[in-house]
Amino acid sequence: MKLEGMHHITMITADAPQNVAFYGDVLGLRMVKKTVNFDDPTAYHLYFGDEQGSPGSILTFFEYPGARQGRAGAGMIHTIQLGVGSDDALAFWAERLAAAGTATERGERSLRFTDPEGLGLELVVAGDGNPPLRAIHPEIPAEYAITGVEGARAYAAGTLDADRALLTETLGFTDEGDGTYRLDGEERHFHWAYDTTSERGCGGAGTVHHIAWHAPDADHVPWQQRVAGAGMHVTPVIDRDYFRSVYFRQPQGILFEIATTSPGFAVDEEPDRLGEELRLPRRHEHLRPQLERLLTPLTNPRAARRAEALS
């Protein structure tokens, strides 16, 4: 029984239109679902990824309009690493981000920047085996497009190995030393690492809410049982319409989720129209009239480009 890498990472935004413009247009990811938070249907839940919304490509956001600016601290993810195919791609992105008003910092085979709300992002040259998970954007050549989520870095309070046993003995990560780990699935892998800090963080716009690992459907309940057997307080299986999930908070304080492959984002939309209409969880469909009045209207960038081409 193996986890298949990362499924998705979920963040918080205070400004859904700005968020869609940045991730769905500047970064060229496909907006694959426009829905609401299962636990608070007054808040958007927006999903971005590759053309199919594949596990391993997905970044999601809860919108809380007017939310205060957050700050990453101990027990929080501070940087998300997105893959690209080459150093030439880094040069392309430095130019594209500068044109969009986003400052960047070049590293060794990497390009660091923040999103409009301060979330740490890093483009890294991904040359160690992950199959590319690309979206199509008319301004971004395929050879420069983002190829999926490669890794994430989090802040640890004190010792780097507080959750070493959970990661290696329970979840199947490989300890690579100095607070760095690697999770290898059958097709994809994920890099996970810690940096130490004594600073406390605060949740809010521009911070990470949780990270989800990817489990095949048949293994989901066994994973829930395995995590519980390791002493974690794990939730019951929760149906999220597009996948099923269990949640637990690991020893560093980071919220982990394990999510299934199925049924996927095309279960309630045609594949060529993903993310174009407001889709509500079945449990909240009766609230549609109220929610359509409450939620800020959002246009999927792909739908907007299609409409412009037809006009």
C-alpha cells in the first residue's frame, strides 16, 4: 500500500477575482472547478490544475473576502514548488511575471516569487522523473508551462524530526536527511522539507490551510486505519463529491488530508467545460439562489478567452 504523491494543496485568499486572474491567467493553470467550501458554503472553493485536474497538479483556494493578511510560521507550509521543464522556462517566467508586476528572485535552477497575497511560490526545474501535468494557455508555450506541483517546504518549531516516524514508518516517505523527505508513488513523487523557525504564524490570506496526499480508492479506508493505528486523531471518511477524504493534524501541527483518485472533476461537468459554471456540493444545492446572489461573480479565464474569440 503506497501513497501516490500529492493530491492537492489548499490555501486561503481574500480576493477571488484577483486569485483567478493570477493562477488562471498569469500562471496559466486551468481553473477546473468553481464551487464552495463544504463546511461553509458562503465561501468559494476554487481549483486550478492541469487540463484534467489531475492529482499532483491541483492548487485550491478558500475565499474569505476581507480576510486579514496571514503569515507563515511554525507548523505551517511556507513555500510551494511548481515544476517547469528547463532553465529556459525559468527565463520565460521571470519575464512574464515581471510584466505582470510580480518581483522574482533567481536561484540555482529555481525562480522564487510570491502571489499577490504573499504566498511563497518557487518554480523549480523538474528533471527527476515526474510526468508533466500541463495546462494549455495561448500565451505560454508548452515547453515553458508549469508541469505540476513538485514539492513544498514547511516551518518546524524546534526539532526537524518531530514527525519522522509518522512520515517514514506510517506514510512511506523516505528520509533524505536534514529535514528533507521524498514520497514516491507508482507514477509521481513529491519533495517535502522543513526549515526551522521560532516565529508563530497566523492564518489568513496568502497562507496554506492543508496539504492532501493521494491514495488509490481501494486503499483509502486502510490508510485511515493505518494513520489511526499510529496514534493520530483521524476523521471519518468524508465525501467531497470529487474525491473522498480523511484528515488529521500531524505532530508539527500541519493539517494533512488523504484524498482518493475518484470520481474526479468531470463527474458533474463536461471535460472541455471544467470550472465554467458554479457547481455546488449535493448537500448545498438547495442554497443555490442565495449563494448566487451572495458570491462575487467570477469568469473562468478560458471561457472569457473563448467568448472574446467568438465576438
